[in-house]
Amino acid sequence: MQSRMKNPVMVLPEALQSILALNATLEKCGVPRKTLNLVHLRVSQINGCSVCLDMHGRELIGIKETNERLLTVAAWRDAPYFTPAERAALALAECATRLSDRPDAVSDEVWADATLYYDERQLAALILSIGVINLFNRVNATTRQVAGEWVKSVEAKEQMETHAAAR
């Protein structure tokens, strides 16, 4: 597989900086980092984005996520490894990603469940985080980015180091 072009966020590094700044804000809103990464992993599974699956899988491994949870996130409803709060976040992520799958994309039931575990600020962070990962999934799919290539890119390493230093 070969990408159609350099990743657009590398072509427009100002865009990447803006997205990284948004992500940095979202990470400070009280939703556990593991939860955000599980959401990113699940959304990327739905969208079939190998780049984001690779990236967020590595991030979860780096923050000591268990193999059981990594291996079963696609079937989180049937796996006993997820907390009620994580289940609410994953349900919200699935609904917000699969907008056209049902007439009421995010049902009142899914929303009410999420409000049991997350306050308004945390919900805002979850919703924006779901939007950002969907953006990356769509950019990567459209340009046929190759999983693992971002790790080798000098620009990506520099951007990620800058992002890590800002945390």
C-alpha cells in the first residue's frame, strides 16, 4: 500500500498544531486518558483507519492498558473489562460516529447514560474528541495513509515531541 500524498496535517503543519492544541485542552477536562484512547481506538475500528488503530493501540500499550481490554474493545458490550463510565463513553462514540445508522443518531438513552458519568465539561471533551478522531480517520482513509509510517516520519516525531512537551 502506498499513500496518495503526504498526510495533509504534515502539508499544513499549522492545522496539526491547532488540532494538537485542541487535544491538549480536551485532555485537561477530566475524562481519563485511557477512556479517550479507548474511544479513539473504537471509532478507528468502526472507520477502518489502520493508522489511528496503530497509533492509539501503541498509546494504550504505553499507558499500561491491559491486553484483555485492548483485545475486546470492539466487543465492549460483551466483555467484562470495562467500567460503566467507559461503556457510556464507548456507546456515545459509536453513535456519534455512525450518524446515519439510525433515525435518532444519539438516542436519549445513550445521552442519559453518558450524563450519569460525565459532567458538561467532560461531555464536551468527549464529543469534541470523537469529532477529532473521526476527522483523522477520514483524512487518513481519503489519502490512504499507511499504518506505522507516521512513526518513521521526522515531521511526525517533531510534532509529537512538541505535543508531549506541552502536556
